[in-house]
Amino acid sequence: MYFNNLEQLMLMGGHGPYVWSAFAVTIAALVWLVLAPIINHRALLKDVARDLQREQARQASTRSQPDISEESI
Amino acid sequence: MKVFSNWQWFHRLGSPRWFYQTTGRWLPWLSVATLLVLIIGLVWGLAYAPADAKQGNSFRIIYIHVPASFLALAGYYIMAIAGAVGLIWRMKLSFMVMKAAAPIGAVLTFIALFTGAVWGKPTWGTYWVWDARITSMLILLFLYAGVMSLQYAYHSVDAASKAGAILALVGTVNIPIIYKSVDWWYTLHQPATIKLTSAPSMHPDMFQPLLVMILGFYLFYALVLILNTRSEILRRERKTGWVRELAQSKSGFDARAGD
């Protein structure tokens, strides 16, 4: 390692705040870039699955509707 | 018949479903490679590279500033070319890639500007100057933002894609200006350290980690572009059979159990 110890690595000869804030903001931005499409992708798949389920439920209910009406009469 | 078979690869390339399935197989490898290269580059650049004789340790910011700037520019080409291909061949997948590239480019341009400002304070004594390079990079950020906002400005997906592509193509005028700004207007930003035509004006001990970081950022760009494009494919093809099947097989368990 270029630095003698961890403290010097953090201080960076007085440039620590600049270097570390630049790297922290960059890493946060990169992590966000990766996570955003993954979260989006998952939400979309769930959404499509929910639509499908709703469609199936509606089909099932329309098929059984005549029975219900007969019973209620 | 022969002509048809020759063009088959082109049609397959334009098929969102094919793109989705093929890139799905690459993703695990690409993610691992990206993470490894970036971690090696970060540790090397932050802790092992020697400090600069004049700038001290603040120079380490170039390990993110330079790769982010590179990709901000390269990403603009990718976005503009994808837009052009979409306009010329009416390839929908190409427009999806264009839309996917815009936010990545915007974030990378922001990183380039932010890290440049933070580096400028201890080195130049100021966070910001209206230097030619910095101003043209700010214009790049606005161009990316313009393409992004056009995607949501129209009801019709087709009209939004075409408007975005035209703005992206017009904006390419800015790219050579950014490259040449440091030579044309010799103000504050230093000329390029890395040139294809000559050896880098940098010690190998400092240069090698920079190369690793540039490679890491290229891998990262490819990864995020693929991820964004896949999301966009799902959004636009959500009514198709293959997406429905995929959704059911992926969350078949959840769908049965109900919310």
C-alpha cells in the first residue's frame, strides 16, 4: 500500500474529504444505476402476473355466474 | 430466398424477445466481471497508486473522473447511433436502446462534472469555472436530459422515439467540441492525458489502475445498458404472449398464492 496506515489512507494528506466524497457520490450513483432497472424489471413482471391472475379470475367468475343467478332465484 | 436468409440475422437482432433471452444468459458473467474489475481498480487507484508530485492525493479522483467522462461521451455516440438506426430501419429495439442509454449517460456526465468540481477545489482553488470543456460537458448533460424528457413528452411511443432520436443526432455536434475544447480554447482544463496517437503523459504506476478503471466503466456501461433495455422491452411487450408466460413462470408461486 502507498500509505503507511489506515488513518493516512483516510486523511490522504489533507485531500481526504475531496477524494472520499467524490468516490462516495460516484459509487452511490453507480449503485443506483444498477438497482433502478432491477427493481423496475421485478415490478413489471409482478404487474404482468397480477394482470394475468385478474384476467383468469374474471373468466372463472363469468363462467360460474349463471349458476349463482340460478341459485339466487 | 437467398436475400431473405442473408437478412435473417438482422431481423433476429431487431427482435426484442431474442435480445432479452440472449442477454439474460450474459448477465451473470457480465455482473461478476464488472464488479471484480471495478473493485480491483478502486483499491489500486485509492490505496496503491503513488500520489502525484504536484497535486498530491487529490489526483486520485481522476480514477473515476476520466472513465466517467469517457463513457459519458462514448455513451452519447451509442445513444445517437441507436436513434439513427431506429429512424432509418424503423427498428423498435434500437429505439429502446436509445431510451435506455439516456439516463446512464446523464448520470455519468453528472459524475464527470461533480468529481471534476471536487477535484478543482484543492487543485485550481475553485469548484466551478465557465471553462470551455466544463461548459460543453454541461451542455452534454442537458442533451441527455432533453432526450430523456422527450420520451415522456408524447402520448405515442413512436413519436417520442423519433423526437428523441432527432435531438440525439443534432446534439452530436457537441461531441467534437467537447473533445477539442481543451485544444481550441486553452483555458483552465488541462489537455488530454491519454491519446491514441502518442504515449500517455503519465507514470505507468498511475496509468495502469486508470486503464483498469476505464475497462471497469466500459463493462459497467454495457451491464446497465442491457439491464435498462431489458426493462424497456418488458414494458413495451407486456401484452405479448412470451412476456406473459415469463411473468407467470417467474412469479407463478406469488400469482397462485395471491397478495
